[in-house]
Amino acid sequence: MSTVFRRSTLVRHGLVFLGLAVVLLVLTSFVFDSFTNYNVTEVAIYAISAAGLTVLTGINGQVSLGHGALMMIGAYTTSVLLTRHPGLPLILMLVASIATTGIAGAIVGLAGARLRGPYLAGATLALAVALPQVPSHFASVFGGNQGLSVAASTPPAFLGSSFAPEQWLAWITLAAALVTFFVLANLVRSATGQRFRMVRDNEVAARLSGVDVARTQVLAFVVSAACAGLAGSLFAYWVSVTSPSGFTLNLSLSLLTAIVIGGLGSLSGAVLGSFILVYLPVWTGGLASSLNLSTNVANNVPLAIYGIVLIGAILVFPRGVAGGVASIVRGVTRVLRSSRGTGPLPAAPEAPSQ
Amino acid sequence: MRPEISRSRTWAVAAVGGAAVLLTAACGSTSSTGNSASAPGVTATTVTIGSTQPLTGPAAPGYSEIAPASNAYFKYVNAHGGVNGRKISYTYLDDQYNPTSTATQTRKLVLQTQVFAMFQALGTPTHLSVVSYLNSEHVPDLFVASGCNCWNNTSQYPDTFGWQPNYTIEGKILGQYIVQNFASKKVGFFLQGPNDEFGADGLMGVNDSLQGKGLNVDSTPAYYTPTAAGAMAVGAAIAGLQAQGVQVIVSFSVPLFTAIAEASAAGLNYHPQFVVSNVGSDPPTLSTILTGGSLGKKLPAGLIGGTISDTYLPLLTDAANPWVTLFQSIKATYAPSLPWDGNVEYGMAEAYTFVQALKAAGQNPTRASMVSAVESSHWTDGPGITPYAYSSSNHNGYTGVQMVTIGLDGTLKTLGPVEITDDTPTGAITTFSGTPSTPPTGGIPSD
């Protein structure tokens, strides 16, 4: 019975992701201009990293303020390798970055499994603050503050010489994002995902049920770090330069913001949160310049709106935008069904699935 | 199992919502009076150019005035008919002197704003992060506001041009002055870096002149990182030079870090001779930083007084120079809130060169005609005191400098003649005896 159900989950996810792939392929090829593709790539990079973070924080209950630093490990893996061996294929870079960051995640996870709450937050915060100092001290390897430049991945010749590099990178990044989300969506519904949640909800109960808490926590960290590594590698291609200035504490906090606004523990929330993170400044920036404000005010309007949205989202959607959207959809369906005379449905459970 | 269903619904909502809001519109072009939309960013009535500037962050003190000053000159030109009937629209975005931010802001300018050309993009580490991209897109990358030798690389970066004397040319002339005047003193370095072309190119130039002259040189330069954390570490770096007994500090640094270095030395009761690159030595900027910008507050005369540097533009205080009076009057009308300092003079002078180039690119400029206009320019008029090096094989701008010193009253005084050279290790330094040009009537380049 359970194998049949699991197989059907896999099939259902497979169909959804295939559909999404077709939609995104059409959008990036025929609808979006280069700048939109460039921004969509950024959304996808954030989403990959945020998805990893939401598995760690939302589903396994370990907070990380250091995911920007993990992305940095991925980005530097790609950049150092490309500097030494130009011409290595992109896929190899992605795999290498996933591997190094996964190992780093295991080390952080081993330490993290002994720490709880604010102490774990502090330890990961230290990582986010300390790691960007490393390239300045080993400047010959990491290029110092100026950083390492990353050669763009050129589209294959059969796509034509006028094929926009932004579209090519959007394809790669969205493909990587779809694979990541497919794997994670199945992982969180698997027995392993169940163990992640058990450890989050009650460590003692989990231990009594035979779950190795520490091992589960380390595994969650590895999975999460691997996502950050993948995102970091793509980030290096997207920015075209890897320098410590790209991986400030701000990045780590932005990722945390994305998963909280989007909906903690929900993978679709990670996408929504990343989307808000990238597009809110774009829209508010346009708004600010169209209002004809003085430059000092206009420069700060996007930041102020961002703050208001953050506060508003937490107040209105305590379970994030994804949670809010889900409740609205449920509410509407209920009203529609009852007006059709099929009678009220029993109330849906609000709590995360146990 | 309801959550499963609602999750896939949220997925659908995310996908559809995402698709709906991402749609953007494109715009068309018009033509009239023989002017056509001849290139991206060029319409019959406008030319849109872009730049990345440190409007905030560690390099902002002083440098944040450069683009507004250029914009003031463009407004002046626009108010007098523009260039071939087109008004110049200058969009400069803040990159906080952060290479990552430069990369994203530059793509915004190229892909979204669709600029015709980049102009005066500021900073060595910052602009290095986008120079390949701009050249692969064939966007003219004119007059980078940095003296890195890297902009003079016609095979790799055929669309990029420097403007100010590059740091190696400058370093060679500074080095020659040290050999002539401080041969018996121990020389040390305070540089942006390590692995930053700004510091490295300057060091290379100074060493070209010091080599084989038997000077006592401290072989390990002190480096700073241009970040807030880097500012904290300057005191220790200067103390290190003091401990080495360094008597002459050659500094390739942005103004904030020159100021911190000089203040740190004074705080240590350490009084070396500072020899500072032009970009980090503007006296009004240093005074503003060191007094916290408060008006009327006096700086101790010895703090920046005595510093040696160089210039390739007329002295700010030379009221008899027609370029100085021209730029001051434009500033008074079009950017009255800016101070009169080296950054503003720089911005105005560079904008003048841009207008020269745009005129030379023809009635309906293209990106290619813009590049060849600079390569074949042979301009002899302009605010600078040395000739330009521009040719199809050389993308350097000004070819030399004149040594200056900051007096105890905080104004610059010249030391010796204008000297020119190239950026090769053995290229001789020669005295330039050409006469300075005067601005054309109306202050706008003629055809």
C-alpha cells in the first residue's frame, strides 16, 4: 500500500515538474526579454538556496544564519576551478560545488547537532561573518577583495550565434532549480523527511521512536548545504565575478527572510519568498523614481517598502505567503462547494502534517 | 492528506502568478530632422549613457560627487542645444564600490536601461568585474574612472578606454621624484590590495623608477581592503610601516583610506613623507573627511600639509585658468550644492571629453563609430595639461602628470614641469613643453 502511494507521489511530482519545465521553457524562450531572464535567473538561484534552508530550518527545525557563507563556498569552488582549468564543463562545476559545500555542511552540521536555538544561530552567524574575510588573507588563491572573474558559459553552437547568454543561463538555472525542487519535494515526503519533522517537533519522542537525532540533523545540514553550494556555483556564473563582497551577512539574512515571508517549511514558499526578494526592489525602485521624490528620499523608499511588506506579511500571513494563499484557496473552495449545495466540508487541519 | 493537495495548488498559483507579473513591454523609436535612432540608447532627440558609481560606501567620500558634476556639464550642454540636436541623458547607479553590485547594476544599465555607452564607470576592482561583459556585448566603455593599466588592452577589450593617466605612468613619475628628492630615505608602500590592480599597477610604476637606484625600499607593502572592516585595520598597517622605520610612504589609496592613514600616522606621532596617488589626494576631500564635514572646523595644518602628489588637470585654485572659471560657473548654475574640489573638476573635465567624442562619432552615432572616434581623435584641446595617448593600438588617456604638494594652507602648489611617459618599464620620462589649450567659446567642444 505504502509503495503504491509513494510511487504515485513520484508520478504526480514528475508530471507537475514536467509541466513547469515546459511552461518555463516557453516563457524564457518566447516571452521574456534578456533583462527578465536575467532577473528570473536570480529568483531561481535564491529559490534553490532558500529551498535548502527551508528544509533545514522549516522542516528540521535548525536555524542557520550562515547560508550565505555556504553559497560562498560553492561560488569559490566554481571560480577557483575555472581559474585553474578554464574550459571545464559547467555541469562538472555544479557537481564539484555541491560536493565541497556538502562536505562543509557536514562539518558545520556535526558541530550544529550539539547546539540548540540561539547557540546554533550564533555559530552559523560566526560562519557568515568570518568566511568572507578568508579571501583577503589567501589572496593568491581567492583573488583577494577584487575577487576572481568567472568566464560566462557560452551557449552551445547549435543554438545560433545570436542566442542570448542571459537566456542560456536562465535555462541552466531553472533546470537546476527544477531538479532541486523535485528531489526535495520527494525527500520531504519520504521516511527521511518524516524523521526531519519528528526531530523538529519533539527530539525526545523522536529518539524514543528509534530516530538517531544527531545523524538526522547532520543529514539535514548536508542536504541544505548542497543546495546552497549549487546556488553559489550558479551565482558565480550569474554575477561573473566571485568576491567576498557578494556574500555579506545581508545575503544570509535575505535567505532567511525569503523563507519566512514565503512560508516556513514550504518549498513553494521558498519560491514565492525568493520572487518577492528579487522583484520587490525592482517594483518599488520604479515606483520611487516615478514619484519624482528627492534623491535622498527616493533611494530609501524601496528599503522602507520592503520593511513594511515584511511586517505586513508576518502580521497578515503568520504562516507566510504560501500558507496564506493556501488558506485563501481552501476558503474559496469551501464557499464554492457549499453554494453548489454539496454541503460544508469538515474543517481542514491547520497544523503542519504530522 | 489535504496538505498535499493544497501544496500543489500553491505551486500552480506560484507558477501562474510568476508568469503574469514577469511580462514586460518594449518600446519603439522615432526619427526626424535627419537624426535617426542609429544605435541602442540613441533616438532622434536623446543619447542615453550609463555608469556605476560609489554613491554610498567606503569610496563614496569625494567620489560620489564625480557623476553629479559630469551630469551638471551635460545639463549645460543640453541647455545649449545638446550634441547634434540630441540631449544627453546620464543614468548613474550606486554600486557601493562593491564588485558584485557593479556586475548586477551594469547588466541593469545594458539590458534594462539599454544605454548607448558606459561612461566614467568608477573603480578598478569594481569595473574589472564587468569589462569582459561590456566588450562581449560591444558596449562602448568610455573613460573608466580608474587608472588601471587594464583598460589599455586593445586585443581583449577593444571597446574600453581609460582617461586619467594610468597608475603605472603616474607611479613612474612619482618614483622619479622620490629618487631625485628622497634618495637617502627608506621608502615603504600603503596600497589597496593585495591582489587589487589599483595598488599593484601603482607599485609596478614606482618600482620601475626606483629599480637600480640603490634606494632603501621596504619590500613588504602594507595593504588595506576598501571595506568598513578594512578601515579598522589601517592603524595597524601604518604602525607596521613605522616599526620598519619607513620614512617615505607611497600611497595608492582612495580618499577615505588616505585620510585614515595620515590621521593614524599623526596619532602614532609618526611623521613620514606621504607621496599619494592623485585619486587619493584631493585636499578639499581629505579635509572634509578629517573634519567630519563640519563647516568652519579647521584641520591641523600639518595633518595633510606637506603631502606630495600629482595632477593632470589645472589647479583648483588657479582662478586665472579659463577651464577653472568655465567649470566653476557651470557648477554654480547646474549643481550649486556640490563643493568645488578635485572630484567636481574631474567630473566636468571627463564630461567635456565625452562630448568631444560624441561629436566626433557623427550625426548618427553608432557604437562602432563612437569607438573609432576616440581612436582617431588626436584631440589637442581639453582641460588636461598633457596630451592624450588615444590611437587604435593605445587606449590610455592622459600620458603624464605634474608633481604637486599640499601647502600648509591646504591648497595645491606645483613642483617642477609637466612630465609625460608611457606604461612600459623602460619608457623614458620626458618634459612636456606644449602650451595648454583654452576652452572654445561657449565652453562646448566645437566640431
